[in-house]
Amino acid sequence: MQKEVAVATWFEHSNRVTGLLYDRERFAHCFLSCSVDGKIKMWDIRIPNSVVTFYEHDLDVTSFVFMNPYYNIASGSHDKTIKVVFVGGF
């Protein structure tokens, strides 16, 4: 039996990752993650560090989604808020 090997690993969230989001049409080389640490991060698969970190929530970010047709994401959190941030231009 062949063992699976990770192609890449990113380490910057300080707590459990709760979601990942990828849209090839918007960001060919980037994806987003959200976490219990209250942060949303954008990652470029070509480099080991995050491109940008959004500190919009005070508690766990539990979900997020792209808002068409703009480069915005809406996120929900245990802090009882929904936030919209612009992620275009990266």
C-alpha cells in the first residue's frame, strides 16, 4: 500500500481551521481559509506564507462564501456577526 504524501502544508492559523474556499476563476493561484482563531487568510499556493489576513471577527469564523460577481466574501462567526470584506486586488 502506497502512503499519501502532502504536496504542501501551510501553518499560520493559531487554532483549528473550519473552512477552505477556492475559486479558480477569481484567484487562479490563491485560496482562503477561516479558523477558530477568528481570522480569514488568503494563501498563494506558490509561496509558504499567507498573502493577507483579515481580523474581522472576535470569535470563531464558522463559514464564508464568495459574493458574485464582486471580489467580496461574506463570513459568519460565533461572535453573532456577518461581515463582508473585499479580497480583490491580490
